[in-house]
Amino acid sequence: MPDKQDPSATPAAAPSAPSSAQPASSAGDTSTFRAVDDQKETQSGEALVVEAYAVIWVALMAFIVIAWRRTRSLEAKVEVLEKAVEKAVAAGGAVAGPTKAAAGARGAANKLQAEPEQE
């Protein structure tokens, strides 16, 4: 059985819209959307999607090329350092002092040299 409420306890009525409000169809109203009829679109949605995908692909390719070039540069530097370490080891251990990193690098280099190349 529904509860009966006291009519005097009902909330106050919502305030009505101001009487000076103009209808939405007036020419000066900019707060509501009104579709423009009989005008051509300035740009189609399909063209915008294609352009957005093109921008994303170009940015991705630029990132890949930059990363590839940096990797090549780092590989060249590592190769130069490996040759310098090999030369120093061959000259009788003229390395300034064995460190854990240098010992590990020498061990890894010796292991790579000991393994036969497999194709």
C-alpha cells in the first residue's frame, strides 16, 4: 500500500523560466544548435579521418627512422669500444684496473670468440 504524503509537505514548485527568454528560433540565439540547411559542408568527415591517419603514420615512421639511426650510432660506438678493449687486453692488460664490469665484458667477449659462428 503506497504511503500517503501530507499535501503541505510537498516541495516547492520549480521556478519557471524567465518571461524575457526568447524562443530558440530567434536569429540572435547562440546557445542552441541549429542545423544550417542548403549549405555544403566545408570538409567531409571521411577526408578528416584520412588526414588524421596520414599524420599518425608519418609521425610513426619518423619515430622509427630516428630510433633506427640512433641504434646504428650506438652500435658503431660499442664496436669502437670493443676494439679498444681488445687492443688494451692484447697489449698486456693495460687496462687501468679490473672492475666487475670490465671482467664481465672480457668474459663475454671471450665466450663470443670461443663459440663458432652458426648460420
